[in-house]
Amino acid sequence: PASVVPPGTEGKFWFAVGLTAAVYLLVAGLNWVNSWAWNRFAQHLQHEVRVDTYDVVQRQDMSFFDDKQTGEIMSVLNNDVNQLESFFTNDLNTGIRISVLVVGVAAFTLYLNWQLAIVGMVSIPILAVASYVFVRKIGPKYGRVRGSVGGLNSRLENNIGGIEVVKTYGRESFERDRVEEASEEYLDANWDAITTRIKFFPSLRVITGFGYVLTFLVGGYWLLFGPPLFFSGTLTLGTLTAILLYSRRYLWPMRQFGNVINNYKYAFAAAERIVGLMDYHGTGEDDDDRTDLGGVAGRVEYEGVSFRYLGADEDSIQGATFTAEAGDFVGLVGPTGAGKTTLLKLLLRLYEPREGTIRLDGHDIEDVSLSSLRDYIGYVSQEPYLFHGSVAENVAYGLDADEEEVIEALSMAGAMEFVTDLPEGIHTTVGERGVKLSGGQRQRVAIARAILEDPDILILDEATSHVDNETEVLIQRSLDALTAERTTFAIAHRLSTVRDADQILVMDEGRIVEQGSHEELLDRDGLYANLWGVQVGEVDALPDEFIERTAERERAGLGDDD
């Protein structure tokens, strides 16, 4: 309004200068707010998506991980989530800004001269068709790019994780070739997408240039010779100049929109992989409608339990039936690959049985929440996993335990003997997967972790397989104290460690073929008696059938964990 503008030439001049400066400051402030808001939104979205996706992944049962490579999952959680964040930070903001600009400028040119403005807009449907064709072509290609990134990450993760094997076997050249092959797959997929993309962008320039030239042609002819064809009315030089200038303001951003579309499809391919993880239809670990145990006595029942690994032709566990009373010590023995570890992983619900029922104190464990179930079960595996961190952090693992409790658990596990010799004692970093410790040392730390957990049910899967005989005696004494008055399952190849068990389950080819005490099983002169004969050196007395089956099993290369 005129009342705001100061009188006089000098006053108006300084008012204009101040107004210009104020506008620039306002625009700068609005740009800051816009950038802050979009980045905050994108960063928090990235954080939430990554955490939620990880939470979904870790709640899947073990069959999910049997079918996935670590590097592939890491690629989704890192690369794909970051790609999604980049799109929301930059491209979505740009796309909205371009859309507002194009609509605003188009409306203004229509106001100036709607007939000539429409001439320039004929390129818009052509751009739409070109963009549609591009999106249809580039989408699957970006899907292959994201997949090849996951494959490359898996290869690198496997090789770095197994670097000791690579070096000891002198396979550096072999692994370099495998990495090169995975990298070439990524290169080929990415280059295929790039060639499609670089064909699209010049076409946008041609289409928008066509619209601008057509506007200039029709407008210039109209100005010089009158309205052409079906056009009517007059056109001034000022209107033509304004329309040409503003046409560039919305035709050029529409070329930029091609970048937005390209990055959208790249982010869409990443989002598909994220959703693919989140929508994985395994058995999952949903506790919403399950029962929480208020405490357990420890009575475990298996009734007709069978289980088959995903993609396998035969059951790994076939009709397993037994009962372990509360406080019982139950030994599981049998040839390599008999299914011992798998049988007990079903109790932890790391896998779900194909048929049959497992009960804990009369509760079907499928009706019990996993958090509640696993609160009462401790598990020490044959190949214990230690996280990158200190000895104390690995023993306490998620518990609010003080140093005295950690040291006591380590002492009971026979681990303080070597921990005191470490550079920083219990605060010594063990390295990724515990690489700075020997196999036996890792196993003792894992046993200490179980001791500190103080579970009502304990599962020991060859828990002393990596220690010497002297250390095993020390640990066994600690385990005797730990297993007293609690239900314990112990998988053993050294039968002497379970000879005093309340009952021993003998497994062969996924079946429980014998069960009873040590003396009862020896009297039956079956598989257990043969296994015992091997360990006490009575090889000559073993039946030929047993020796032949053992040889066949070795030739088949059956794994130790089942």
C-alpha cells in the first residue's frame, strides 16, 4: 500500500533496498526451514525403517536365516535404507518444488495468453509418455542392481569372515576371482541401468526444446503476420517475451523431473527389498496372543514330534517322543548327523515342528510367548558366538550384572585361569566372533554366560568339546553344580560325560532308537553299547554292520550339528 512507501525519491530508493534485502533474508530463512524439515523427516524415517526392519528380521525363526546370507540382509538394512533416505531428503522435496513451480508458471502463462500457452504445453503429454516408458524399463533393471549389490556384499562378508581359511589354504587368487565375478555382475546390472537412463535424459531435452521452439514459431508468426490457423486475437511483443521467458521456467524444471523419476525408481527398488524382508511369511515370533509363564518346574514332554528343514526331502526329526521330569539330567548321544542338536532347538522354538507337540510343564510351547519361554532356558552351543566387546560384556550380555557376579560366573566356568592373564582382564576386547580367544576359551566364556543367566532349563550342546581333558574335569565339576536341581539336556560325543544321566536318548537318522540309563542301554547291546565300545577301545567286538554304517556315514559327510 502507498501509505507504507516513504515519500521522496531517496526514501523510495532506500525502501526498495531494504525490501530487497528483507526478501532475500526471508527466502534464506524459508530455505533453512525447508531443508531442516525435510532432512529431519528423512533421517527419522531412515532410523525408524532400519530399526523396524531389523526387529522384524530378528524375530523370524531360524529357517529364515538358513535361506538368507548375512551380506544380503546387511545390504538391505544399510544400502537400501540409505537409498530410501536419500530419495526423501533430496528428490521428493525437489519433485514437490518442481510441481508447484510448473503449475504456478503454467497458470500465469495461461492468464497472459491461453492459446499460445497451450502450444508450449503440447510437450507435457509427450513427456508423460516418455517418462512412463522409462519407468517401465528402468524398474526391473534397478531391481537387478539392488540384488547384485546384495550379492556382492554377501561375497565380501563371507570372504572377510573366512579370511583365516583363505590365507591358510592360499586361496587369495581364487577368492579375488570370485569377488571379481560378483563385482562384474553388479557392474553389468548397473551399466544396463545407466545406458537406459542416459538415453532418457537427452530425449527430455529434445521434447522440452520442441515445445519451446514451437511456442517461439507460433508466437513469432502471430506477432509478425497475425493469428495463424485457428488462433484469434492480438499478441503483443511483451506478452510473447513473457511467455517465452516463463516457458523456460517450467520446461527446464520438467527436464529436472526426469532425475526425480529416475531416483524414485531406484528408491522404489530399494523399498521393495525392504518390504520383502518385512513381509517374509515365516512362522515368525509374534507373542501378541501367547501365554507368559510365571515360572517353570522344568518338566519337558515331546510327543510325536517331526521336523523337516525348508527345502529338504526328508524329516530330520521323525516322531520323537520322550519325557524329562523336572530336575532330570538327560543325555543325548548318537552318530554324527543323527539330529541331536535339531531336536533341542525345537524346544527353544528356533524352528517349529512339522507335527507333534512339545510341552513345558504341561503348556504347549507354541502357546507360550517366546520371550517367556527363552527366559527360562539357557543354551550353550558347540560353536559359541562371542560379540565384539569385552569378556565381561559377553558374559553379562544384556543383564545388569556387576563385576563380582561376572567374575564368579567365569570362575565357575573355569575361565578365570586364562582371563587373569589377558592384558586387561575381564575388560579385554575379544574381537569379532571372539577371534582373540581360542576355541576352548570361547566355550568357557559362553558357559559363564549361561551360568550367570541361571536358567531353570539348561541345554549343553557339546559344551566342552574344545577344551582339554584337565580343563574339562574342572568345567564338569562346575556344570555338576549348575545342573543340580534343574532340568538339563546335554549332547555329548564323549559318552563318559553323560553316563550318570537320569536317562540317555540315543538318536540315529532323526529317530530316538533307544532310551534309558547307562547300565540299561549297555544291557540291550544296541547302538549305545556299540558307541560305548568305540570309546573304551573295544573295537574288535563291534558288529560288522555298525562299522559299515559308520563308514558310509563318513563318506556321506553328514554334519556335526544335527
